[in-house]
Amino acid sequence: MKLHLKIYKCIFLVLAILLALSLDVSARRQKVLILHSYHQGLNWTDNITKGILSVLNQHENIEIQFEYMDTKRRYDEEYLDEFVKLYRLKHQEIPYSAVIASDNNALYFTRDYQKEFFKDIPIIFCSIDQFDNSLIEGMTNVTGVTEYIDFKQTIEQALKLHPKAKNLVVINDNITTSAVINRNHIISFWPELKTDVKLVFLENLSIKDLVEKVKNLDDSNIILLINFSRDKEGNYISYQENIEIIREATQLPIYSSWEFYFNEGIVGGMLTSGFKQGKLAAELAVKIIDGVDVNSIPIVTEGYNSFQFDFNQMKRFGIEAKQLPKSSLIINQPPSFLSKHKFSLIILITFIILLLLIITYAKIKRQRNESRLLAKNKELKSSRNRLLRMLDANSDGVWEHNFTMKTTYISKNIWEKLGYNSDLIQNTPEFVERLIHPDDLKIFLSERKKLESGQSDLFVVEFRIQAKNKTWMWLKAKAKIMNFESQKQAINLVGTLIDITQRKEAEKKIKASEKRWRSLIEQAADEIIILNFDGQIMDVNLAATTMLGYTRDEIIGSNVTLLDHKFELDQLHSYWQKLNPKNPSLKLESVQQRKDKTTFPVEIHFSLIDLPDSRLILAVISDISVRQETERKVLNAVIETEENERKRFATDLHDSIGPLLSSINLYLSALAKSKLSDRNEKIITASREIVNETLVNIKEISNNLSPHVLNDFGLVNAIHSFINQINLSKSINITLDSKNLEGRLNQQVEVVIYRVVTELINNTIKHAGASNIQITLSKENNSLNLIYIDDGKGFNPQEISIETSGMGLYNILSRIRSLNGTHNIQSTPETGGMMAVVTVNL
């Protein structure tokens, strides 16, 4: 009985130890929460999950929990309030080591409730569409993986692969937040593509209407599928359903930028991978759990996009693999020739190896017979004289040198050119070597020695030889060994002699001309750069190296974009294409960057150098820093004077004429109280109405000249007031979106930006015939950014000048320059619309 009791005690003790160990292991497990914006079962969300699990499942010390916000199907305020309550009940008390927030809505949730739920918990975001630092402003302990959907490269490839397309049809629901962001992104870069293809959006439609419109598209269209998660009637549609709907409705090529549409009927594109984004985010989480400080981990911005194409779809539309970008992934491709004929290739390679062995054996056998063949070499000597006579009949001269006999022979025509009688001349090595210029003789003898000793296979030397009249003639000698002794000792060499005197004289003149030209450009105060039409720099002068801080070797051979800080290479190409013999020069203003990364404004004069064998560009570059600063000061003074005059004139109207009209109104009111005839009473009533209307007009004129709303309440309120007056007419719809502009700005900045916005609106109403204007005004860090978009008639921004555009648009650009700001205006007459981007450094 005691023995059994002891056994039971031992078993109990072992079980207790095992339980304690298991509890200790469990206590050491690090808990990670995966917070998804959307629902389980959505392809995109499930792919992110697979990427996360591919990393975290490899670590036994990590415990994973999932939460799905399901905001793809519902995202209203009431639902979010209930989700907060649910999260508080389920997760608030769990000590998470890290939280992975998938997609934008999950990131917004962690940001808005960080103090309550995630105060000391590292947050790793992923799949954040159109990410910028403002999305995590105010957050701590945060890093992650952005999501840059590269629509531009997808569209560029689609247009290249379908050059006959006339329309790019973008399918978009235009309801979800990401859909709106993606739409605006495509509109913003579309002018950069410089294409005649029209951009068409199918959006905010019911499923039935979408199918009908897609069915009616003809062969001149290609489709870009962005997002169709919710139709006009509020019906939710999964990614799998929307590609099936579109695929069944049309036979047109379909492109996209998401991997979950891949192998479902799209041709391909620059696809972003949810799996890769999830994997990258999980790798960051593992680093944090291993002890790396989350604040020291940089945000990951690449590694999840790649070109992918479906071979079956490529075959449908006649697309070949060589048309695709390098390193593109092609699925469903038939096996390659190598994999298909692997066994046959092994047999072939084996056969080749055997053949090489046979050839090697034959070579060894041939070498054994070589000594016998050398004996026959002596028989060839009899043909030497015949060969020399044949060569002597050539217009070029011939020569021979025998190493054994120590003799040299030069053909008759060379001696005649030198003025000697070939029959009387001593054709010996000593005589010939005395005639060779001393500076060239060493090279001549050295190269001949190399040929004799077998160090060289070919003798090529240019040298001077003295004519009978004491002048020098240049000859180019080429020769090879013709005969060998049995020990491979050279016997004689035979070759040609060519008169190159005229070429040498021409080279001498060219060098003198180059020296004078170099002297001129080195003395120039401005930069002088010579480049080809690919942008490669061929030469620069001393002023360029001094102004830019580079050495000549660092600049020559590099691309001109190393120095130009304003234009991309394709933009410069568009300027250079205008150079031709009828228009051999042009100029433009740009910004150059020195080696120390500082910049300065320049004026560049491009000139065409049209050579017989090539076309080059001569760029003369002047520093215009002082000129621009002077112009900016003048502009500031003009604008300040103009604003002061506006204020003075507005004040005079309001303070001088206004009281006078009010007094007249009082007198008329007093007269109206008297007993008057009906006729006089009507006159007084009409007069009072005219005076009141004049007072209103004076107030409006005064306000337009110097708006009191701008002075009293700031820039945003003044623009809103101006827009509201125009919107009352209902002839055009104007919207303003402002961000981070709660405080007042510098008075000069407010006045200039107000004038720029009102001038742009007036130009649009007057010239563009637009229906909508969208204005975005934001302050980020120390910059004020203005984005102005209208849907009116387009124009060519490069033709903006006082003569062509009137004073309106030219004044806008002048006002921006007065603040030392930058502007970028994009518009084309073909596609219409205009977008202006203005940035002012505060």
C-alpha cells in the first residue's frame, strides 16, 4: 500500500512539473493581433493573411489572433461605434506584443484609438493605399509597409501592347474611399502619358448598367479594372464576382494592378501582391518581437509590385513575350524547348564531348606531322619573288624584311614617290633606317623585334621617312611573318606601305583648330556643355566645373540630368527635337544642381551642331540668380503697391462716396414725409432706390478691390466667400477642400494666393467653358500647396506668354514667382481640362 502511494506521489509530481513547464512556455508566447479592414473570404484579405502566416507560423513563440472590421460591406458611424465596443470587450485586456493593421481603415482605427487600446503596443501597418506621413501624424511606435498601386506602368504597357486602341475604359465604383483615391490618381498623371487615347470612366453604375455598357464597347477599347466592390444601388460585389461579370460581358483585353485578378481573365499589368505585403509586414513584426525598437525600423515602400502576364490572354490578343518588360512573369506558358527536349540535349552534349575528344586526338596527330610539313615550307620560297612583283603592281607599296639574311626590300613606287631612282638605290636595312625619322625609328625597330620574337602577330607602325628633297613623307606599314624555321624562328615578314601624308597634315590642321576652339570656350564666363541627343555629356569648359563643383572627368560621360534639377530626360528630349537646320537654337529656363546638392536658376541656350557623321547640341548656360532675385523684388514691390492702391481706392469709395450717398438718402427720406404730388413722390421713391442700389454696388466694388473677409477672417474664408457668390449663378460648380489651415498665414502669402485662385477661376469661366472646378488647399510641414483642376477646354502650357495668354494667366505666374514659389500647369487641347499645382515654401 505504501509502495502504491509513493508511485502515485511521483506521478503527481511529474504531472505538476510538466504542467508548470507548459504554463511557463505559454506565458512566454508573444501575442500578435492581425487587424483586417475587410472580411475573411475576400481574396485580397486572405492573400495578406497567407503572407503573414508564411512568416509567423515559423516561430513557435508567437500566438496569432485575428479580427476583421468588415468595412468593405459597412463603414458608417453607427457600425464603427459598435465595433469599438466589441473591440473593448474582446481585446482591451490582452497584452499584445504587436498589432498588424491591414489596409487603410484598420490603420485609421489604430490611430484614432491608440491612446485607449494601443498605447504601448507597436503597430505595423500594411497595404496602405496612397500612403503619406499625414496618415500616421501624431502616432508613436509605428512602422509598416505602404501600398503603391502603380497604375501608370500598367496603363503604359497596355497602350504599348494595343497601339490601335482609341479609348482606355476604367471600371470603378467611385463609392469606396480607395476607389475615389485611385480615380484622382489616374487623372493626375494622365497628361504625362502624352497619348491620343481617351480616358473614359465607367463608375457609380448598377451591375445591370455596367454589363450593358461593357457589352456595347467595340474593338477600339481596352479595359482597366480598378475596383467595383459596391454598385450604385448599394449591392456589395466581391473581387471574384466583378471580374467574372466583366469577363463574361466582353472579349476586350482587360488589365488591372491587383494580383487577385491574375489568372482570372486579365491580360496582366504591374500587379501588387497582398501576399508579399503581408509577408513584409510579418517580417517587421518578428524584428520587433526579437527586440528591435519599432521607431528605428524604416517604412518599407517597395518589394511587392511586379509585371505579370497570362500567356493564354497574350495569345488571344497576339502579344509576344519580347514585347513585355524584362523580368516579367508569364503564367500558363507552354514548356520551353530546353525542358521539353532535355533528354535529347543530354545525348547531343555527350556526342559533342566525344567529338571534341576526337578533334583533340586529331590535333595531337597533326602536331606530330608538323615537322614534316615545315620541310615543304622551303618550297614556297620560289613563289616569293612572284608574290612581291604582284604586290608591287598595287597602288600601295610593299616591303619585305628578312631576319636571317638581314635584307630589306621596298617596292619601286614608294622610292619614286620619295624622289629616288629605284634602280640605283641601295635597298638595304641600314639605308632605309637612316631615312626614317629618329623619333619614329625606335618604335619601328621595337615593333619589328616583337614580331620576330613572337610577342606580336601583326606589325602596324606609322612613321616618317625622308625624301630626296629633304622633306618628310608619312607612311603606314603593315606586315605579318610569312616563313618560319623548324624552331618557329621567323625568317621574313611581308607587308604593305601606304602614303598617309595628306591625312597627317589634315589631322595637324584639325588639332590647331581644336586648340583655338578650346581656348575660346575655356575663357568664356558662362558654362559651355556639348552633349549628344541621348543626353550624354561629351565636353565642358572650365566655367562649368567651377560653377558646379565637379571635376571635368566627373561630368564628361555622365547624363545631363546629373546637373539639371528641374527637367526629366524625356522633357529635355521634347525640347531638343525642335532643333533643326531651320530652327538651329532655342532657350529655356531651368535649375542646376551643384555637387554639394545646392541649386541655382539658369538660362540655357541650346544650339544644333550638325556634323556629317553625327548631330550634337551646344548648351551655353548662364546663372540668372541675381536677375531672378531682382525680378522677384520688383514683382513684390509692384504687387504690394497694387494691393495698397486697391485698399486706398476701396477705402475712398466706402468712406467718402458712401456717406455722401447715405446723406442724400436721408434728405430724400425727409422729403418723402412731406405732402407731395403723386408725380414728385414717385420721383423721390425712384431716387431712393437708385441711391440704395448705388450703395450696394459701391460696397461690392470695394469688397472686390480689397475683400474685408480676407483681411478679417483669412484666406480660406475669403475664397469660400468668393466661390459662394459664383455658385449662386448655378452656371458652374466650384468646390474647395482645405487642410491644416486653421491658423492665419503671412499676409502677403494670403493676398497672393487669393489673387491666384480668383484669377484662375475668372480665366476658367471666361475661356474654358468648364462645368466643374475642384480646388484643394493644404499646408504640409512648411509648404503651402494649391491644386486647381477644371474640366474645360485645354491649351498648351508651353505657349503661355503675355502675347498669347493675355495678362490673366501671366499675372498668376508672376504672383507665384514673387513668393519664390513653383508652379506646374498641365493641359492639352486634345484631351481638355487643366490642372495647376502651386507650391510655396513658407
